[in-house]
Amino acid sequence: MAEDITIKPGKTDFSVRPMQREELVRETVNEERTEVQYQQNQAQSVVCPSCGTVNDAEAMFCASCGRPLKMASCPNCGSEIDPDADFCEVCHRYIKKDICSFCGTRMDPSEVYCHECGNPRGGIVCPVCNTLNDFAFCKQCGTALTEEAKALVADVKKLPDYQMLTDAARELEELNMQIPYTSERDIVRAQRNQELRERVLMLLANDKGIAQPRIVKKESRKYSKEELQQQKEEKMKLITEILDRMAVPSLPSPVKARNYAMAQKPAGVRLAWVCNWKQAMHSSPCGCAKPHLGGKWVILGKNNNEEIKDDK
């Protein structure tokens, strides 16, 4: 006869209940521990102020957007700065003691001269404007100060976009020097000046024994005020398009990015540097703490420098 194992009402299998109770207690304790650990992790974690991502307590940068989570202090003035910045935008000093500001090579903090490029830690005085500089290009006049900087400028000058840029900048400078005509008399006067120039050059050549000299005519078309303004705007538009194409991408080294951007700067045009980090306008990348995040040169309007961040 088979054994009846059906649990009868009023009867309880007391041999099972202690095991169930122990298992239930163990699960409850584990859940409480997990909850306490979660709360501790949440309390110690760091929330990114930019995107809201929760990061580990030890993290220096956000795992989602890459922004710094903890700030550092400038060793010169004590201002709050990003931990990966190599330049303080408050006191305008280069702050990395273990990286050469001229070539980006790692160096011992005790070294006075860089073992790679040979430049001094204390800076270089520009031979053109006498400005003391921490970087390979003069922050005041843009002169290349190191051999590496001069070689970089030579390489950039070979680029088609740079050649177009310098031509457009020269043409814009010539337009800025022109005085618009206000009457027909101004046009007649300009034509007579042109004829007088050719006659003088002819006489000078004859005095040198040249019977039939070749006189190159100088194109000097006169514009009205409206025409001159239109010509300037078209030239500025072209320069802007070229500068956009030549925008500096993100690079691993702030020093290399700063040098490359300075080598691109054309002469004859008032420019400012807009960085990708804060979209701030600087007089040059020499005033930006994180130029390695990229940026570009932009044309400044006449007497427009109120938005430049690093001008003293």
C-alpha cells in the first residue's frame, strides 16, 4: 500500500520550516547588504555637472562626455583650473613643469633647458617686439621663435589653402587702404595720376638708356563707398571660408596644437582664436588653456576686441 504524503489540514511539516526560515533570513540579509552597498556607492559617486552621468568616486573625467569632474589649482595664483590644462587663463602662466612648453617633450622638473629642443624653461624674448614668451610663437606679434616653429611655418606655407588665405588677406589689406571716390572728379584725378606715374617711369628709363621700356600698368580701380564695402565683405567671406577649412582638429598635445594654430595665422588681418573647449574668443591659442580640443581663427571687425578673453 502506497504511503500517503498529502499534507492534511491542521498538520504541518515542522522539519521543512526551519530550513525555509533560514533561507528567507539569508536572502533578506543579502538584500539589505546590497541596498546598503548601493547607497554607499551612490553617496561616493560623482555626478558630471555637464551631462549628469554618474561616475566612480575615483574618476577624474566623465566616462560619458569626457569633461573633468574634479578641479585642480594653479600653482602660481591658486585659481581653479581643469586638471589637464597646461595654462592658467587667470594669471596667464604656463603651469606644466614636466612638459616643455615649446615642443611638448616630457622633461624633468629640475631641467633648466629642454633636452629635446634646447629651449629654456624661463621663456624666449621675441627679437621683433621684445615680448617674453612661454611658447614657440610670440603671443604679441606671432613671430616663430624656435627652429621647430620656423620649420612648421615653412610646411604650412606650402598648403594650397594657406596660399589662398595669404593672397586674400593681402587683397583685403589693399582694399582697406583705398579711399572711395565721392564724385566723377575723383575718377578723373585717379586716371591723371596713373598717366603721370607712367610718364615718370618712362623718363627714368630713358635716362638709363632704355629707349622703349616696358611699363607695367598698376591696376587701381576706384570704388564708390558702397562698392568698396561690398568688395571688402566678399573678401572677408572668402577668408572665413578658408579659415573654416583650416580649423585645427583635436590633437593629443596642447603644445603641438598651439604651435600648429599659430603657424596658420596669416598677416594683415585682425583675427581672434575661438577654442572648442569653451567657445571663448582669445587673441591667440597662446591664451587658451586647452587648445588641443581644437578651434579656429575668425576675423575681427573694426575695433572689436571686447569679447577677447585673455586681453589684459
